[in-house]
Amino acid sequence: MLLTLTMTPAPGPDQTAPTWPASDLGFVLMKHPEHLLEKTLPFGKASVFYPEASPERTTAALLVEVDPVALSRRARPGDGSPLEPYVNDRPYAAGSLLAVALREVFGTAMTGHSRERQGLADTSVPLTAQISCAASRGPAGLPERLFGPLGYAVQTTPIALDPLYPEWGERPYVRLSLSACVRVAELLRHLYVLLPVLDGKKHYYVGETEVGKLLRHGEGWLETHPERELITRRYLRFRELVQQAGESFSVPAEESGDAPPEARPRPHDERLDTVAQALKASGAARVLDLGCGEGQLLRRLLPTAQFRELVGLDLSARSLERAAAQLNLTERPELRERVRLLHGSLIYPDSRLKGFDAAALVEVIEHLEPHRLEALAENVFGFARPRTVILTTPNAEYNTAFNKPLELRHADHRFEWTRAEFRAWTQTTAEHYGYSVDYADVGEVHPAFGPITQMAVFTLVGPRDRAPASGA
């Protein structure tokens, strides 16, 4: 795969300033025109070089060479067939592979920072990006629909399956050219997001972390893109992830005159940040993250010295593997004395969960069948009995603000509670197991429908070995 970025001279920051020479592109990309850069990737090798570099015209080329063995070989071969390490359950996705290579070699440029030419990095300059063979699987005119609204002049040339036999038709690949006056960082971020969208596939597992990538690199342009829903759906693939990203785009506008609403973090980040602050305020030193998923709450707690022991529990072994990778437990063995990840279920007693100061259940209970809630309450509040339990769950009433009053917010949810139902269950549970309970709104609060997320903070009353109250 070959991508080239070409710059021609650009006007300076004002009329009296000199023109930026095209050769200054290297300062923004952080790659010297006279040097060849080679970087090893998990699936092959990326090379950056400059076919031309002059004040009048400079072109930087990114060549990605895919090693089929490296692409297929698993990090930890199994004990089965000798061929098992070379069997890959992920598709060959050229756009996804090229996007990862872009991030690896031009990561600093994507942030918009330049040590020696910050003025140029902040300036829109004439740029042309050309991809010799770009995967384009989808409806006709997809490249124009994706890049056109961002101000690019888009040119595509279909690539025949076999030039000698045109009757065989075309492959799902095109030669793609994009031209615009745009900041280098913006062009790189557009390519990073939209190349996998154009391809329609990714070569790696798509999990919750992809939502954060999409929102982070789509900031400032995806919100208003006319094909936002198409981009989100093809980038994230799974319905629950698409809906999670949609929460960030669908927050209702304030009804307070002409003043624009204050920008907020996306709901998923806001609830995790709120729970992290509540755990810090509780004074807890040993914390359980029950249903930890990919470890996003644990990553927020880890930098705080107050938390001497952090334990994540999840039913999904795959999620625990990704959490270990996100927490860098392999690269940082010193963290293993402080962070543990456990495979287990919340509906069975587990002696490993006893004796902790606090436990968090962030968007967990709604994934259980309602008849399992009694077992969860018994194991968390009756058996493990941490001094503090923080629980969040969606507010079903708020779904009306998404124009989906009768739908669950995610496909994997088994139920969602109104504010009254949430308070009824949490108060009954608190009384039965000897806890007090306080409530807080998390995230956007609608004047009629309440908060997007509701949170309960349980505090153990009396000794930890107190027997649960009878009745209830």
C-alpha cells in the first residue's frame, strides 16, 4: 500500500509574512526529507521517504509492506495444530492496516504539534493525498460522500479485476486522490477515520476502545458531517458501540435562550470520571471493579496513590486480556502487585472479593436478567460486603430524549429502570443488607426526563460482619 502527501507553497500567517516553502512539510510530519525511516509494525513494515523535496513541491510517501505470516501469527500459539499460529480470524483490511500505519509513523503530526514549525502546523495549506490502491466496499460514490463534505476535491479511478478481461468487472479498489487547503493534522485524522470506513472492515477486534478513537479523531468535524451515521456504523460495526457513540451526538440542546450549551465530555467518560471521584472521596484504598470490561475505570484509578490495591472482575476472558493490554501489565510487571484481573461471575459467591473497602458496578446490572439481581445483591452486599458500593445504570426515562422512548439503550441490556424503579430496588437492597444509600445524577440532566445516568452510593452501617436484616 502506498500513500503520498504532496504540499505546494502556502501563504504565511498574514500578508506580511513570507510564504511557507513546500519543503517545510518535513517539519510538520516530523520526518526529515533526507532520511529514510523504517518502522516495524505488528503486521509488517512501514517506510517513509520523500520522492521529491523542493521549496516548490514536496511529497512524502508512506509505503506499507504487509507480512502475511506476521499478520496471521498469533502472539501466543495454541497447543493444537502446527498451522494454528498461522490461522487468522480477521479479514485482510487494507484501509485498516494503512490507518494503523498512519498513526504509528505520523502520530505526532496527527496531534497538530510541531517543534520547529508550529505556525505551519496551525495553517491550512494546499495538500494532495493519493493512494495507489484504496479499498472501497460499499455504495456507489462512497469516497465522495465521505471526503467531499470535508472540502476535498475527490478523484477516483476504478481498478479492473484484470485489464486483459474487462468483462470480469472491477475489484473493490480504486485509485484515490484528495486535494484541499487543509491543516496537515486534519488531513491525517480524516484519513485515519475514513480509510477503514471506506474499506468497511478492520483487521482487529472492534471493542469499546474504538468508540473513544472515533470520537477523539472525529472531534471538530464528525459531529456535523452529513454522513455521520454511516461513518459511525461502518467504523464501529456493532450496534451497541454505535449506540454508545450516538449518546455523545444526541444530547438534547439546552432550552435556555440563544446561549449555546457548554461542551461536556461524552457520557461514557463522564460516568467513569464521576465514579472515580466518588471512590476517591470514599477514602477507599482497596477497590473492586465488578464487571471491569476493558479496564477503563481501573486506568483512571491507577495514577492515584490512594488506591493501593485494584482488582477487576469480569465474565469475559477476552475483555480481561484487553484490559491487561490497556493497563500495560505485561510491560510493567511492577504493577502486578497492585493490580489484579480476575475471571468470575457476580452471581456466585467468590471469597476473592471479600475484605475490600469499595466496589464499583458501572453500567453492569442492566446486562443481567432481572431474576439474577437477587443473587448479585446477596454476593456483593451480603457476602463480599465492601464498606462502599457505587452503582450506576441508565435512566430509562431519558431515552425519550433520544426519540426512542420504548427501546433499550443497548442491544445487550436486559432491562432499564426509571428513576422510581431504581430508587425502589436500591433502597430495599440497602435496608436488607445494612447499608445507607445516597443518590447522584451523572451527566446531562433533562428538565423533564432526569439524568442520562443515575448513580447510587451505598455505605455500610455498623460492623462489617453484621448479619443481613430479616424480612424486606
